[in-house]
Amino acid sequence: MSAIYELDNVRQVYAGRTVLDVESLRIGERRIVGVAGPNGSGKSTLMRILAFLERPERGTIRFAGQVCAENGNGVRRKVTLLTQEPYLLKRSVEGNVAYGLAVRGEPHDAERVGRALDMVGLAPEKFLRRSWRELSGGEAQRVALAARLVLRPRVLLLDEPTASLDEESAKRIMGAAQAARDDWGATIVVVSHDRDWLGEVADETIRMREGRIVS
């Protein structure tokens, strides 16, 4: 199995304190990989580094076999991150989901937008015209996920995507992650404190403690 990520001796330091110290990590393509561990174990720092949102103090990161420079060698467009708190623009659901396509200079694609909403269990005919103000917390998180799925990223990073969500929304997010892998071969890396949910969705789970991978 080929690796989408290869990390070697990656360390991150904040204010003189080491928060991440990964000797070696391989993440295979087309896998759903869980990341578990207590608060402060380095999970979110790892996710930001995988998203190329910050550069580690030291170490080597390879993406699809290529060593990534400071800007991620242009691969940031192939990776997208969904955080625990959904951020939506003050516009319709359709406007939110389609926004990333516009930013990337791609034409509006109603079929792709509708498919992304279907993947998260929100019927397009019911939700496309709905305002961001009218969404529940679970619906808002699912719209935020749809806005990433519409881009069809090579890697989808989910940082506590089901925290404080109802059971239905959590199941829909699980199904969307699995569909992304099956539909276009996305690799999914997901952080969660919900061991049962993570056990159902992940092919394998990385456990972290004090910035290190322990299993």
C-alpha cells in the first residue's frame, strides 16, 4: 500500500515547549485513519501540520512521495481541514457549499453541490436555499463538511467533527467520510474522543500521548 503521508522526525515547539515529536508516521492512501488521545496530546497540532497550515520546527514531510517545502509544494489545494467549530459564510447553504469552487476559479457546478449535500444527508431540494441562520448545530457542521467534499480533496482532515452533535449527524458524517474514500479515493484522517464512533469509521487508529505516537 502506497503512503500519502510520510513523516520523519517531525517536531513542533510552542514558546519553548515541545508539543509534537513524531519519529515516524506513515498514512496509507485510501484509508480512514483515526487519531485518539487525551487533551494536549498533540492531535490538533498534527492535523494542522498535515493540512500544511503550519510548518514544523524540524523534520521531513512527504506527500505522495514528494518532500514538501515551506508552502507544501502547492499540495495545500489537495488537502482540506474541517475543525470542531463550523465556520459558515452569511449566505445560503448553496452559497456556502459552492464558495470553495469559486475561490479556486472553478465554475459553479450544481450537480457537485447537490452530491456533496446528499453525502452529508441534507436533501438539496430542502436545504439549497436555506439561510445559514436557519441551521441547527448538526446541520451547520454537515454543511461545512459538504463545502469541503464538493472540492473532492485527495485528503480530508476532520478534527473532532462530531463533538456535541446528535447521533444522526454523527452517523451522516461517518457515512460521508466513507463515501469520499469510496467515490474518489480520498484519504481521511479523523481526530475524535468518541471511541465507539472512531472504532466504527476508522480502518486503523493512531494513539497519542504528550506529543508522541504511542501505538
